[in-house]
Amino acid sequence: MTRTTESAALRHVHLHCRVTGSPADPPLLVLHGFPEAGFVWDDMLDRFAARHRCLAPDLRGFGQSPAPPDVDAYGARYLVADIVGLIEALGRPVRALVAHDWGGAVAWSVAALRPDLVERLVIVNSPHPATFLRALQSDPAQQAASAYMNFLCRNDAEILLAQNDYARMWPFFTNMGAADRDRPGGGWLTDAMRDRYRAVWDAGLRGGCNYYRASPLRPPTGADDRVMRVVLPDEAVTVRVPTTVVWAAGDVALLPCLLDGLERWVPDLRVVRVPDATHWILHEQPDLVAAEIERSLSR
């Protein structure tokens, strides 16, 4: 499958995009999370290229897209504006917006604020902002599971993460069995895949860490309890487009409690729970993820 790269010129930033398919076909937009880049969607881009114009941008601060140094440049309004600008540049709504992790955080907001640009939404292990806020404010288990976020907010986080061949980065994957060939879905973190991640991280980790620094949604501490004062109005976070949530139950960072009560903010909701997968389900079970995207497209 022929895959090209393009740079989408937006008001705030030029997003580097991996692209497959014909411009004449309906667009499919896929968004990655931390600590990744658009390349993690290559398999999906190839699978759907026969019928869709598929785009996988490196989000602001990641990979080959520009990484503004200031934390304020990673506020939600800028991240949403990047994706809104990209869709508007396509000249029509996306047939589906598909997103994982931090890409999902952006996608939830795009779908809520600009439903005219998104025909359907597919979320892969990324919590809705309202359920995430609730858990960070009141659920000790999720607060503990998200404690790593406070480390990523440290001023020296990107320096520490890069030391000793990214020794603190690999556990994000290996702690969930990514290198364990005896585990179902494990063993995907091969030497070749490690090289692909190194190439992304070599471009810099400050942008990725700035996502955490800019967001008030992280576990409260004695030094920073801003999350306890955050209020999200329902009208700002209610998603009214048809939505599929694919949720790997083995995600140790994002717990199943984040699905509780989700239908309050997502009335047209289908949840697919996957018991034998982790946060890295896109690598572990690509056939399942592709099938759920296809099922969403046929709704």
C-alpha cells in the first residue's frame, strides 16, 4: 500500500500527516496518544485505504510536527483547534474520528464542540473528560493509577525520560507485557518497533510532557490540588454523534470505573469491553480494533 506524508498548514501549527487512499474518498482521521506518533496507525491506514482517505497526524509536540516550547501552547483549545483546522482543510466532515489515549482526549472535545465535523467517533482506551474528572476527584484507585502523570509534569521530566536509552520510557509498555511473547498479544515490542519509538523520542519529549503540564486533570497532591476545583459543564462535554468505545480491561493506567455512567454524556453509545488486552490494544489486537472501526462505519 502506498503511504505518503503531508504537512497540513493550520492557523497554529503545521501537522505532519501520514496519508493513504484517494482524496475523492470520504476521510478517516486517526489520532495517537503518548508517547507515540502517527506511525502506530500505519496498519489501519493500509486496511482502510481502499475506501477512505486516511490521515494519521503527528499531534502537536510529537514526532515530525512542531513542538512549541511553552506549556500554554498545549492547552485544550489549541489541541482542539489543530484537529478542527485539519478537518476543515479537508473540506468535509470526517466519516469517523478514531483516537487513542491523548488523541482520544482531543477527539472527545472535538466531537462535543464540533459535531458538524464528525459523523461518528471511535475511542480506544481514552477516558471521557467527565468520568476522568470524577475519578481523579474521588476514586483512590484511579488516583493511584494516574500518579505517573505528576512525574511527567516535573520540569526535568523529559531529561529524566531520555536518560540511559529511555530507560524510564520502556516500562510504559513492558509493564503491560509488550515484550512478553508468552502473553496473548504480547511480544509486539520488537527491536524494530523499539527503533521506531526511538526515532520519535529522539525528536524530543518536551512536547509530550507539556500535554500533562497544561492539563488540570491529574491526581491531586498536597502541592497541587487544582483538579478538585475543576467543573466541566455538561454542554461542553456531551457528545451527540454515534460513538463506539473500545476498552481493554487490562489497562493498568485507566481503570474500568471510567466507563461507569458514560451514557449520561454520550447518549448514542456502544461499549466494547476487551478482557484480554491492555492500553496497547492497537498493537496487541489490531484485527479487533479494525473490526470495531468497520462496525462503526456501518452503523
